Amino acid sequence: MRTTRRIALAALAGGFAAVGLAAGVAAAETTWRFASKMPVDSPEGKVFQKFADLAETYSGGSIKVVVYPNEQLGKTDAVMEQMKLGTVHLYGEGSSYLRKWVPEIEWISAAFMFDDRDHWVRFMNTDLVKGWFDEASKKAGIMVLGDPTGVQRGPYRVMVTRRDVKNFDDISGLKLRMHPSKTAVATWTHLGADVKTLAWTDVYQSIDKGIVEAVNSPIALVESMRFYEVAPHVVRHDEYYQSIGFMMNSKAYDALDDAQRAAVHKAYEEAGAYSFEIMEQTANESIERMKAKGVTFLDVDRAPFVKSMGAFYERLEAEGKLPEGFLEAVAASRKM
């Protein structure tokens, strides 16, 4: 996969040099609004700003990306509609939110389905998933920039909880915050949790007030979101594997000339490489700081979760509720 990325990057960089520099034609200046939920100083916030800086540099200043952190441009539903209208140009978030127009996209985040991240990456690059994203672009005018797994989120998922969760049985009755996803809600309800849907930025206060007891989160965001202050137990469960999709308005991308597109892709590739570095480093340093403050860390046994979810997926398949070809694509990517 990395070899493929390097080849693609080299080709794009070549196009950038040949079309942009050799032609010597000044490109029209454009400014993009980049929406984000995350704080500026969070690992993801730093990745977004890295992309913005690189896009301006590689485009010779013709592309300016202004990052709006902390949901300044609205919560997810509002931002997705603004993306469709073209008043927001980029949104750094999980690309599963494109399920608004293509429900099958929900399943790229199937819980306890993939063996490891490499298995998930292969699945994300199948014709099935590419077809889902193409359909979203046609219906909503929102595309996913580059390789959808190119910017890391995580680097792995944990549950941050007020109650000390040590095994599968402790999930029973746990008041768990969930994002607005029917599949995610059904998943954790099946696993025994008492699921409550809340906005990401409402989590801290909701745990503090006892509305919920726990939240699933990428490990790298636990400290920057200060969740550990109200929920001092962190449980690694590798619920599913994630990336940060750079979803963008298709017309904004189409309006670029070849040199600008090459510049944007080059910025995306380099920001993606940076994300893998900063997520791992940030997570390790963060864990040590939180341990010093009395936060506990545990790797839970995933086997009971996988077994329980196996029955869940079998039932959905029998009921015709899984996307056509989904299980086959998962199996085929496992064998590669």
C-alpha cells in the first residue's frame, strides 16, 4: 500500500512541477473553509493545520485553507449540508458520515469485524467501498480526497469510562455515549450497553453530570479532550480501525487546475505521513502523563466481543440487512 502511495505521490508531484512551474501561469487564488471538531492543539488539529500550510506552500499561495476548529462552523449535520452547498469546502472527520447519502458507507466502521488495521485498509480499497464513495460524490457532490485511509486517527480505539471496566461482562448496563449512528447504537446495545446519543463536544460535561459513564474514543484524543478528568479508566478494545477522511466539495476540487490538484494531493500525502508519526508519539506521551495522574489502562480481551458480534452479523445477513457483497469483501480482503 505504501509503495502505491509513493508512486501516486511521485506522479502527482511530477504533474505539479510540469504543469505549474514549467507553464509559469499564475493560478487563480482560492480560499477553502476547513471544518473540524477538534481543538487546534490536538493531534488532529495539528494535522489539519499541517495540510493547510502545505497546500498553500505547494500551490504557490494560490490555495489558502482556513481551519475552523471546535465545531465553529457547526455540528456534523450542519457541516455536511454546508459541504453539499459549497459554503464549507473541507471537513476532517470520519468518512462514514457520508452514510447520510449512501447508507452502506456505515459499514466501513463495522465493530469487531476486521483482524487488524492492514485487513481494514485492504477492505477500504476494494471496488465495493470505492463504489460507495463514488455514489456519495454523485448524490451529494462530496468526495473523499486521496486514499481514505491515508490520515490516521487513533492510533487505536479505547473506551474511557467512569466505571472500572475490566471485561466483557462489565459492559452490561454501562451508560455509553454514542455518535448518531443506527449501526453503532445497535452494536453497543447488542453488546449490553445502555447507549445514549450525544454530540462529541458534549461528552465531558455529560460524564461529569452522570448522564453517561463512558465514551469510545481514539486514544490520542483522550487527553486533549480532558475525558480522563471525569472518567479515569481507559480500556483498549480496538473496536474498529479509523482514518480521518478529508471530505470535500467536489465542485471546489473540480475548479482547480492540474497544478493545484497536484499541490493538494502532495499536501494530503505529507499530512497523512505526519499523522502516523504524531498519533503514535502523542498517544505514548499522553498515556505516561495520564498514568502519573492516576488514570488506569487495560487491554480488554476482545474474544468475547468478537464472538458476540459474530452472531450479530449472522443475524443481519439472514435478515438481508447487510450491504450486498459486504461479508464477501471482508473475507476476500482477509485472504490477500
